[in-house]
Amino acid sequence: MITHELGHNFYFFHSGGVYTLDYGSIWDVVSSGCGYGSQVPHTIVHNKLKSHWLTGIDSIEVPAGGTFQGVVYPTTNTSGLRAVRLKTQDADISFTIETRKPEKYDSCLPAHGVLIHIVNKSLFENKLNNILYGLQEARPIDSTPGDNDLTNAYFVVGENYTNTDYNIAIDVVAQVGNGFLINLYQLNNCGITLYQNTKLTNDVQCNGTAYFMGSDDITLDCQGHTITGNTTGFGILSENRNNITVKNCIIQNFSEGIKFDSTNQSFLLKRIICTDTIWHFLILTH
């Protein structure tokens, strides 16, 4: 309880509030934590960034519209990148990414995984409302939404968070040591390596290759939108992959519209319109 209340002196407010008015997050000592009288976990990286606890090479800020790929290490580490903040076009809204592992002060946590929080800075600026009405400045994103449980809010390898309101996607690509390789990108941007199923929500215009298929078993659904190039690169490039599906796409003005090279058990479905003269396919079906 002392650690929790001490946090409020630094303007660390309760995180949680997803399924309850207040508290509710085991991942933050300034929320429910692991319960009074038990081991107290770290606070979330949003608070550590706000208080300049993590600075320099410990953290990175991705500007609105930006991308990031790198390994994020547990908050219990004493070195390495431990916090990512993604800004959005809304000056009040950002997202934080951190890795948590049940060890040291975090030994009471339920699992090793990636936590994502959405942060609303305007709630920090209205401190009285935050204190009186439980308006959380930072809320965890539940990887299993609707289950009334934040103990399993963490993301693991192969999972993805997509937010179409702010046009972002965050992939957990691989575990690297005790950290996780994170791929953060803007939906509808070009030059992106895709690791998860992706849907376009707007037309896109690209310089060079638009989309690289970075993993097996993924689908790109353009939902009828157009991918336009500048006469260089590929609209969609897949090399040495399995089970790739592309559907509902209009692809135009690339050096090659679609290149599937040594790509097994893969499909072009529904409305595929490619106005480029070169299509390159080496698809192995067995």
C-alpha cells in the first residue's frame, strides 16, 4: 500500500479501468498490482517515461505516422530498450509498449509477454477528475477483449494489435533472449513488411515496393482499395513463403505488380486487378 500511495505523489494515477471504474490491472503497482500484502510489481513504462525514470537509450519515441522495429526488453532489466511510446495525430493520445516478465519485483506477474497501453494525456492534465472519478490516464489494451480479465492482457509471439481509429498496427514477431521483437507500422503505409493478417482501409501510393510478406500463413485483404506505385519495385513481394493470400486488390504502376517466388500453397482471390504488364509467379503447390 505504501508503494502504491507513494506513486500518487509523483502523479502516477491508477491504470486499468477497462472492466471496472478504477484499478483492475495486476501489471501496475499504482493500480491493483498483485494485491495488498503481496509482492509489488513495477509501475508501467508510461509512468517511468513521464517521470524521466527511463531516458536515452532506455526508451524511444516514435512520431505520429512513424514505424519501428526492434527488441523491447523487460522492465526488470537494467539496460537495453525497455519502453516505446508511439505518438498519434491526436496530441493527447499515445500508445506505450513494454515487455514484462515474472522475475525480481515483477515475480508475482502471471506471464512473460508484451503490454500495450493507450494513454490520454488530457486526463493527466485534469488531475482532480482523475482522482475523484477514476478516469485513467493509461489503460491497458486487453489481448483477449471482453473477457473481463486483465491478467491475460499481454501479447505473445504471433499476436497483433490493430487500431483503425489511429491507423496503427503492432506485431509481436519473435522472442529474442528475454525480450520481444516488435514491428510497429502505420496501416495503409508503404514499404511495410507484413507479419500478420492485414486489411487496408484506404488507397495507398508508394515509392518502391509496397508490401513484403514477412511471415507464412498471412492474408492481405485490400478491401477493394488501390495500391499505386511510381513505376519501381513490386506491388506485393513474397519470397520463400507458405500459404500467402492476397485478395480484393487493385495494383498499378509498379515495375512488377505481384511477385510470388518460391511461395507454396498461396492464392490470389476475388477481385485482383493488376494493370502492370509483368506478373512474376513461382508458386509451389506440393
